[in-house]
Amino acid sequence: MARGAGGAVQQVAAIAGYMAFFSVLARQLSLLLGPRLELALLSIMELAGGCQALSQSALPLRWQLPLISAVACFGGLSVAAQCMAHLRPLGLRTWTYLRGKLLQAGLAFGLCRLQLVWLEDAPAFLAHSHARLDPLAVAALLAAVLLIPPLLWLAARMPTAKQMAPARESADRPNAQKT
């Protein structure tokens, strides 16, 4: 049990280290490149800092929410580095992971923006009813309904570590004879 607790503490420290490193890196780069890029750098580098910076920006809410949704889905390079530390040994390439996260971020942005456009027309509808519609709840429900089934389907089709082991073993032995 002590080994498990020690491993958990080590993982929490590693996550905090990734977060601190990428947050400081984003701030330092923004000092070098100019304050205009700070919002973009924070959003690309680190999840919490990017979402906080977007929420405090002067952007209109109709753009803040979709951008925050995209940043939350992408997770930043900090989350990518954390995930790849565990996924690379399983054979997942970094670019494959990043493409999937960028696709997920684009879908989140699009769905949130679409929902906000739909909600601009909703007040006229809601004026005639007594229902109260929470835009974030509706966006989350829409995302769940549209994204979770295809993601579950994709997850079910992904090869397991046992299925990938023969491919990794043959890649480790390039001169091995195929039988």
C-alpha cells in the first residue's frame, strides 16, 4: 500500500511540474514575443491558465465560451505531455494524439458556437414558456449526445495493449525473420 501511495504522490508532483513548467514557459514567451500573444500562448500551453485568461479577456461571451470549450477539450501542451508520458510506451504517436485532440477541440468549438447561435433565437421562444434554459447545460447535453457515442465506438475499436504487443516486438527486431 505504501508503494501505491508513493506512486500517487509522485504522479501528482509530476502533474504539478508539467503545469508549472508550461505556465511559466507561456508567460516567458509572451514577454519575449509581446503581450498580444499571451492569451494564445496560455491557451496552447496550459489548460487552467488558458481558460482563466480567456474568461478574463475582453472578448464577447459569444466567442469566450466556444474558445474555452476548445481549450478545455485540447488541454494544452501540458496535458499532452502528461498523457504522452503514459501513452507513448503503448505505441501511440504524439502527432496522432495531437490530431485527435485538435479534432476534439474543433468539434467543441463548433458545437458550442452553434448552440450559442441557436440560443440567440431562444429568448423569443422562452418568453412564451415558463421554462428556464441554462446555456451551459444545453451545450453540455448537446456535446454529450453528439460526441459520446462516436467516441465510445472509437474506443471499442482501439487495439488493446496485448494486441499491440506483437507489432511492437517485431518493430524492436527489424532483422527478425518473418514466419
